[in-house]
Amino acid sequence: MGNIDEKILEILNSEESKSQNINDGQVKIGNRYYEFEERSFYDDNVKLLIPKDFIDMPQHLREIKYPSSQRPEIILTDESSSINIMLNRIDSSLNEEQVKELTDGMKAILKKVNPANIFFTDGIEKVDEKNIGYFEFKSPAMDGFIYNLMFFFEFKGKTVMGTFCCRYDEYKDWREVAFQVMKSLRVTKKNIEGR
């Protein structure tokens, strides 16, 4: 009887690991399932896969969570408002060759501003012919720690900064998914030509 139970567990585990691709329907993250859909931003020119049930964060929550007037333009969140995916255009010129330099510079600024930040991996990914610079780090918050994946890319000659964040105690569930969201980036060609 024990062998049958082990085989069933093995099948379930292999099914679960197969379903961790956000392109393939539902994905189990933590204790629940999420389905992802492509969403468009900036006049349908920037596209990312986002959980279907993520909503625009309500204004009153934006003001509490991100009190600075420099808060991100786009903040998508889950029902608890603890898992966020953000996009923000920065009025700073950028081309494909400068992405690494910008990413390294942003990381250096964050290290200097808050030495308590603990940095993990960083690098450049080539996605849909775009260079995406990224780094991930753990930052202190009022009620614990936050896991952050920040990424940067060129859009119409300017910088776009993306951020995924969640409570640090959830990062093991979300880390791989956050990278898949980043790697789902598509920027329409008409914008590359229409600069």
C-alpha cells in the first residue's frame, strides 16, 4: 500500500512542478492557484503576464503604502495588497546599451540610501529583443521584511522601472513567478521605430 501512496505523491508533485509555468494555465503559488493573462500598459505598447485577479491598487491604499508623491504610475495588487507589481516611467534617457549601467547605478543608490538592504542576484536578460536589467533584494519594512525584484528597460528612448514585491516570508513561493512575469515583457515594435 505504501508504494501506491508514494507513486501518487510522485505524480502529484510532478504535475505541480509542471504547472509552475505562468503561460500554461493555473499555477499553484503558496496555498492557492493563480491564472495569468497578458495585460497592456502605456497605450497597449508594453505587455506583461499578470495574475488575472490582480487589480489596480485603490487610491487610498496607494497613498498609505507609497506616501511619496513619486509613487509608481501603475500598481497592481492582490486582494491583501501585500503582493504588488508596479511600472513607472522615469524621465531619464536610455538606450539598449545603457541598461546595464543604469541597473548598476540604481543598485548602488539603493545600497547607499539604505545599507540594511540585502542584495541577491543581478544581471541582464535579453527578452523579446530588449535588454532588461534586474536585481533582487530584501528590504526592511515596518512590519517585517519585503522581497523586491526590480527591473529596467528602454521604452521610447526613456527608462521604465518595474518592481515586483511581496512579504519576505512569501518570497520562496513567488520568486520564480516574479522572474517569469519580468521575462514575459513584450514591447511593440512600432514604439521602437516611432522614437
